[in-house]
Amino acid sequence: MAVVEGDKDSGTLTVGGLRYDSQTGARSEIAKVPVQNAGQLADAAKKMHAALDEQWRGVAVVRRDSQDALDVFVPIRALGDWVQVRQRLGGVPAVKNVTVRTLEADRAELRLEYFGTTEELQRTLATAGLTLDKEADKWRLQAR
């Protein structure tokens, strides 16, 4: 969804918006871009489309020349937390396999097999609305 803010008569406009992932329900903000006048709106829309296309390619194109595995835990406050993480993981092309090691009321322990580097996995998971970070010496995976 694109949003134009400002006064078209004064010429000061910004174009930005929100992007919704239809698979995961994740929502992310599209950075605002300044536009000098209403005549440049078509150009701004093309630039936004190109940026979104580039982001999508970064997620859809997964390097298969390297792979690794990572043990992670998923904090669970409610059943919906677990369901949301599982659904979103299913839409991440970099994730080759997910093995549930333990599932308890307050946490799940998983083994993620993935393509690429850990940093690439973090970026790909972020676009699916998931955060992968270290807590103490363990990797934590959770919905944003």
C-alpha cells in the first residue's frame, strides 16, 4: 500500500507506505521518499517498485552453494506465538529443514538447516517477520 503525504499545491510531498506479506501476515514499512512536485509521483512509484522487487529477489534467490545448521529456541507466551513462527518459517526459501527437538509450554527448541550464511539467514527471516538474534550463547527466533 503506497501513501502520499503533503500538499500537492506547495509541491512538498513524501511517498512511502506499508508492505504486507500475504503468506505470513508480516508488515513492514516502505521508506519514505521526498518528491519535489506531483509530476514526479510516477517516478517515485517506479523507484518504490524497483526497491521492492530488489528486496523480493534477495529473499527468493537463495544461494545453494553453502549450507549450515543452527540450534535455536523459540520463546512461547501463547500458542499463537508458536503457530506464527512455524507458518512464517514455511515461507522462507533459505530454510531447508526444521526439526522440532522439544516443544514445551514456554519454549520450543529447533534445529534449522539452511542455505547461505547466518547473516543471510537473519536478513531472509527478517523479511518474513522473524527475528533471529543471540541471547547469552543461544540463538533466539521469534516473530517481530
